[in-house]
Amino acid sequence: MLIDWFTVGAQIVNFLILVWLLKRFLYKPILNAIDVREKRIAADLADAEAKRIDAQKESAEFQGKNKAFDAERGALMEKAKGEAGAERTRLVAEAQKEADAVRASRESALVADQKRLGGEITRVAATEVLGIARKALSDLATASLEERMVEVFSRRLKEMDPKAKGVLAEAVKTSAEPALVRTTFGLPDGQKAAIQNALNEAFSAEVRVRFETSPDAICGIELTANGQKLAWTVSDYLGTLAKNVDALLAARSPAEPAPAPKPGPARAPVAVAAAAAP
């Protein structure tokens, strides 16, 4: 069989042309398209990765902000609780203070009422005691109450403790003003003279005396000179009564409920020599 080299050469040339044409117009565009697609896919992947990284960052930031917000919210809640507790404590303290002030005011008013009532009862009792004493002395001793008090005062003056008597004598002698004799009642001239004689005798000197009445004082005789005082009164008779009245009022007080003590026996009046306030 004979080979037609022309035909073979033509076919080879055609094949080469076909390969060139395929490469030029088919493979190269396909490869370029594949490269472009791969680049686009790589770009998309890179963009997706960047977006993923950004999303992770944003998620981390969001979580951090949430944690910070939770911490801040907790701190604010604790602060609010503390402030609310402090305000509650302050309000309770103020309410307690106001309640204490009201209670103290009521107690002060009650004490004042007790003192006022006790003073009124004491004055009434003093009036009654004086009336009874005047009548009893008038009926039994045929002497007025004033005369008996002058006698007792003179005797007490003579029976004074020597030391107290010396102090009172010095005060009487060195006083620039006359010695003051204060009584609840007005004394007749005879009783004034009796007191004057008793003072002159007791202090071995001519004592200057000024007599004065004090209707508000409880019945008795009081000598005052240069800050020193000698007194004989019936106030001690009413001392126990005043204490019993105070105890009774305290027992009736809602602040301090307590049973009233039984009245004790009244004490007899005594003579007192003491330094008066300047």
C-alpha cells in the first residue's frame, strides 16, 4: 500500500492548525475563565474570612460590652441598695428622734403638771394645817400660833450648835445691812421685841433687825444675815406629804406606771442654819 505523503502532510498541518485554533480560541479562554473564577472565589473566600474575623471581633466586643454593662448594672444596683438602706436608716433615725422629742415634751409637761399640782396641794395643806394649828393652840394653850412660834424660835436660837451659832453671830455682826427676820404673818410689837431680845442675848450684842412678811412662804420664822440663815418652819410637816403626792402622781403617769407608796408619818419642824446662795 502506498502512503500519500501529501495527504499525511496536509492532515498534520490541519491537526496543528486545529490544535492552534483550539488553544487560541477554546483552551485559553477556558483557562482564563477558570483563573478569573478561581480569583473571584479566592476573593470571595478572603472577603468571607475577613467578614468572619470582623464578626468575631464584633461578637467579642459585644460580649465585652455586655459584661461591662452587667458589671456596671450590678454596681449601680448595689449603690442604689446602699443609698436606699442609708436613706431608710436616716428616716428611721429622724422618726425616732421626733418620737423621742414628742415623748420628752410630753414627759416635761407631765412633770410640770405634777409640780404645779403638788405645789397647789402643798399650799392647800399648809393653809389647812395652819388653820388647825391656830385653833388647837388657841383652844388648848390659850396662846396664838404666832406666839408659840416665837417661843420655839427663841429656844432653838439658844440651843444652836456652838459652831453654827458662831458663824451666824459673825454674819450678824459684820453685815452692813440689818438682819432680816421674815415671817408668814405680821408680828405684834411684843413678839418683835421678844425676838429682838432673843437675838441680843444669843449673840451678846445689839442686833439690828428688820422685820418682813412673806405671805407666799410656808408658816415659820426665818433669820437671814450676810448670806447665813436660821429658819424654823412647818415645811417639814408637809415634806412627807409632798413626797407622797409626787409618788402618787408618778404612779398615775402613763410613762412610769408604779404603785403609790403608803403615806409615812410627818416629821416635826427643825431649825436649820445654812449658807444662803450669794
